[in-house]
Amino acid sequence: MNLQLNGKRALITGGSRGIGKAIAYSLASEGAKVAICSRNEKDIATVANTLSKATSSTVYGVKADMGDLNSIEELFSKTRTNLGGIDILVNNAARVSVGTTPDSLLEVTDELLRYDFETKMLGYVRAAREAAHEMIQNRWGRIINISGMAGSAISAGMRNIALVSLTKSLSEELGPYGITTNAILPGFVATEDRKVRLEFLSAKTGIAPEILESETANSTSLKRIVTSKEIASVVAYLCSPLAQSITGEALSVGGGGNRTIPY
């Protein structure tokens, strides 16, 4: 299937590893010109170069902190200069929801709450606002918000719920201009930091990492852990002109880990 993304210009925040990196690869493989950002300048430059060679497409790396307004404005300025504009925004920059930081009521800190608000909630709003002006003028655009299934953790749950609400609000406001906005809700994903996350959870629960991994896999309908590549494939389709009728949705991409029935 031709996703008709050749020549489209995409910005993926948090694109140096994991889901963001996989999305960048997927879009670049479809012929899109891509910009990715990270707080680590060396890492993002290396990843951009690797992706560019692997896909034979333009991949540009920018150092940026999505919790800082000035840094976000500079990111968009540099991206427009290097890509000529922005057709697609994938909001992905944030800490991993579960398995890295204590996030229960008695453990969560004000610092974590502020960080999540600044980076994932306010950061996503700022990025969408920056991208929307140009998309409205062009009467076409795609905004994808990477959220998550974590709902019981204090800070992670609050930010994920807020992002689903944001996604619906943006879809209503921007839809008349040909701009679609959707949220992706990954579960536990097989990324580079999987081992670290399992070890963190193991220390917290007293359950061996390999048992935790097996239990996580068996909790899904597919009986396995979803890969970042699989999530990226869904995102690539939603970014395509072919997905023009899908907007305001929150799509779970966790292998059937979410057992609720939306209605």
C-alpha cells in the first residue's frame, strides 16, 4: 500500500530512541522528510544520520527540550528552515510511564508532577499550537499524540487522560481545516529500555524480571509484547492522506492489553 507520504514533512519529538525513533524510520521509509529532536545533541545527531542512511531520506536532528517554551520555538524555527515546513507533528517526548519512577500517591513527588505537566501536557499543547498555524494555512495536517494506557499511576495517569482530552479538543477545532488529530495509547513496549524497566519493577515487587515479562505478555490478547515498529506502522497510517476520516480517536496499540469495551 502506498501511504502517499512521499515529500510530506514530519516532526517527531523524542525521536532518538524507542517509539519515536521507530516512527521516524517508518515515515522516512515512506518518503517523508523528517526532523527528530532530543535533549541530547550528540545522540540525536547520530540517530538522524543512521536513519537517513537506512531510509535514503532526509532526517534532520535537533537538540530541544520540550519542557521549555523557548526551546520549542527554536525547534520549530530550525525544522521549518531545514524541511521547508511541517505537515505532520508527532508529539512523543516524555518519560516512560511505568517502570522507571515511583508514581504512587505516597511516592510521587511535586517535581515529577511538574515535569510531566511541563513536558508531556504543556509541551504537547505548545507543539500543537506551533504546528497548527501553518497547517491551517495549508488546510492539511496531521497531529499524533503518543499517550499511554497507564491510568492507575498518579502522574502518568493524569497526563495520559489529559492528552486524550486534548486530542479530542484539537480534532474539533482543527478538523474544518483538513487537520486530523489522534492519540496512540501504547502498553508495555519492547524498546531499548525494557530491561531497565523490568529490573525497576522487579526491585519494587520482588518478582523476577523474566516472570514479570512473561506475565505482561500473557496479559495481552496476543500473548506477547508489542514492538515499537508495530506502533510506528499504525502512526504512519494515521499520518497518511488515506486516514483522512479518522480524527479525535484514542487508539490502543497494546496487543489487546486493554480489555475495556468503548461505546
